Amino acid sequence: MSIVKEGFIQFQGKEFYLEVMRPGIFLLTEVRRRISSFRTRAGQLVEVVDLEHMGRCLFIDHKIMFSLNDEFIYHEVLVHPALLTHPSPRDVLIIGGGDGGALREVLKHPVESVDLVELDPEVTRIVKEHFYEDFGRYFESDKLNLIFMDGRKYVEECDKKYDAVIVDLTDPKGPSARLYTLEFYKAVRRLLREDGLMVTHSEGARLYSKVFSRVFAAVREVFPIARLAKAFVPSFKDEWTFSIGSLRYDPASPEVAERLNERGIGTRFYSKEVHQALFTMDKLIERCISSGTPNRDENPVEVD
């Protein structure tokens, strides 16, 4: 078989979706049904596909954003350890998150307002059209202020204060690479109240160890408390990492997970037992963390 392109390909009379996990590593999954495929005005190729063993999936520029079969793992770990760390998160900012998954989890907390800054309105539109029950209906919350603009521009120009900032972006490549740097995290810190915190996904621990270690090093450089969490996400084929920077509270404290039941938050993956496991690192990851240098604007790390 000659691999010539990403996306939809024909092989032995069947249709498959080919995703390049990284150079030299390919994932080929049988397609049940094409739902939608188009290029947005912002230049992104957005595709909704039903895949064997993965269910309905959203791809952007041939990279999987989520699979309905396991997206809750990613979104629960992205949101709950951070928001439970804060004793009373009122105002939350989501940078990216146009698929609505992070928004869904944030709204499980007793927040007063959520500002969601998404670059591409077409992503939100397609989610409302094809994933309404799972994500789309949460865009109708009266707590939500939906803003369509560049996330970095918003952060650098904003004068509002937040208790938590959740960074939920496409992979660091091209324009997105500017939202994974030390300079960006400094701008985020400026928006936080004195006991605030931020969290960003920071790529896979095994496939992109250099990327995650540099992103975490940038967070660690900016915040007095920095913690790395990880969880295996089947559709990503890796242990996905989440870098948390906090100004006062420690996300790895055991008492943080006790707030899960106190707030009456329902989850499918995350629990107080899982909470401690998220922050337990093996020696390979510890070595990556210790050797990482902060990711900066002048030479931002990107996925291949």
C-alpha cells in the first residue's frame, strides 16, 4: 500500500481515514460514513466522520479533535482538576474550546460567567449541527459569552480578571504555536486574580515528549506552582498531558478531589481516586520534565 495523502483513502474496496500521528506513524481507521467535510473561511479543513471502533469524530486539518467514544476523558481531565483546585471559581475564560467539550464540563461547576474565545465560528456551527446533544446545547447557556477572535490577541488586550483560564487549542503548529509559549502564559497570568490558575493541554507524553516538556517548562517558569497531569486517551493513542499553573493552590493536593462530591459533579472517568493517579509520573516523564527548557516566542516548538 502506498501512503500518498492524509484523510479519506480507498484500500481493498473500502474507505479509510488516514491520520499521521507523527512522521513515520500512521493511524488507518475504517470509515462507516462521511458526515461533513469543508474548509472554513479561517482556512481550516473541518471534517465530521463516523469511524469504526471510534464513533463520530471531529477532525481539523486531518488531526483528530475528539471521538465521542472517549472525549470525556480528555475534557474531564482538562477541566476538573483545575477548577476543583480553586475553592470558588466564579469567572472562567476558555481559550479555544470551540467544540464545546470544555464548556460542558465547566458548566458543571457553580460558575457565574464563562467567556469562550474561539478563532473559527464554523467549528462551533458544525458542533451545533452534528453534536448538539453532546456539546452544542451548552452554547445556549445564559452564563456564556461567546467571542470569535484570535485567543492571543484577546488575552493581550483584555482587562477583565478571571479565577481560571482553560486553554483548549489545536496542536501547536502554525498560528497556534504562539499560544503555547512563555510569553503567552505571562499574558494569561496577568488576567488571573491573586488566587487564580490556568491549565493547558500539552500534547502526548510519548509521541511528543519534546513538545510537552517545553510547554510544561514554560508554565513552570511563569507560575509559582506548576503541576503536570496525564491520562491515556485512546483516540489520541498516547498519554495526554495537561500543564497546570497556579498562583496559590496546589492541584496535586489530595483534598482537591474531595470537592468533586461536594459540588455534585457527575463524571464518566474522573474521580477522587483517579485524581491522585493523574499526577503520578514514571521515571521517563520525570526525566523529560527535568530536561525541558521553556517554550518561547522566538523559537516556538511545533508538532511535526
